[in-house]
Amino acid sequence: MVFIIFVIFWACVLSLVFFKVKSGRMAKWAKLFRIVTMIFSISFFTYWFIKKSAVGFVDNSVGLQVVNKLPQTLDFYLIKVDTGKDGNLEPKHIGKIRPEYYRIEYLKMDKSEEYWIIGYLGKNMVYFSQHAVPNKNIDQIVEVNNYINQSVKLSGTAKKTVDTYNYENSKLGIWICLDFLLIFLNLALLLRKERRKPAMSNE
């Protein structure tokens, strides 16, 4: 994902440079490169946004329903704990859940038997719970009824993981915005009709 976004960025930069090539053998190749770059870029981001907006159902997964029973809207994160030797932590933003509402996530737990739920009120972590998955054939429901921190040590690790996750997403968001700007500029130049110079009068 990140690699493709970088490729699109530099391809769009080259497309702007190739805009200056309007004559000679390279002109047709430069225009073809610009067209292919635009088609690939728009197709990729269209596919990516459709995939992001679709329901994240995963085959052979555990369904998780997070219910907010608190009187305030909380911003929830999920961290899946890899039970392998590496013990990798896989964070995911569940989203803001209003009181008496819920969100559903589907977890691929083939290499994990544990996950954490983290809740933020503004920038403050106000909820942390640790959950085991003894039976991967049974969906789970987590009702957030109070402000608790089940483990100060694990919640500290979770906070660092979420902070890193948000930082990387912020950087990715900046690159995506730059890509959109370059795509827009390239499209405008590609679709713009060249103005014809008025013919000089012999009078």
C-alpha cells in the first residue's frame, strides 16, 4: 500500500515534467506515460476507497461486537495480540461509538487467542480491557459499562502502539493528499485544450 502510493507520487511528478515535452519522438511516449499514470492512479484509489468503505467481513473469523454503555461517546481501538514467538501487536481503529450504539468487527484469529479494547475520551485513554478467545467458533460481545484499566502495564504498551499507529496513518494521509493534488494537476493539464494562437494579419 505505502509502496504503491510512493510510486504514484513519483509517477505523477514525472508526468508534470513530461508535460513540457510537446515535440519530437518523446512527445507521444510522454503523453502515453501521463495517460497510463492517470488511469492507474484513479483506478487504484477507487478500488482502495471501495474496499475501505465495504464491510470488513473475513472468512473463518470471529465476530466482535463492541457496545458503548457509557453516557459519553468514546473513540475505540482494537489490538490483536499475535500468540507466536514475535508477539506482534496489530492495531485497528474501530471508530467513535455513541452511547447505546455498537460497532462490529471481524477478527482473523488463526495466529492469535487474545485481543485488547482501548477507549479514548478526547486524547485521554479512559478504558482498557484484555480479552481471551478460548473458542474461535463463538462470536464475542464486549459491553463497555465503566471506565476501567485492567492492566496499567499492558495499557501503557497499548497506548504506545496506538500512538505509533495514528502517527503512521497521519503520514500516510499526507502522502495521499499530495497524490490527489498531483493527480488533479495532471488531469487538468491533460484535459486542457491548447489555445490556438491567432493568425497574423498581412495588412
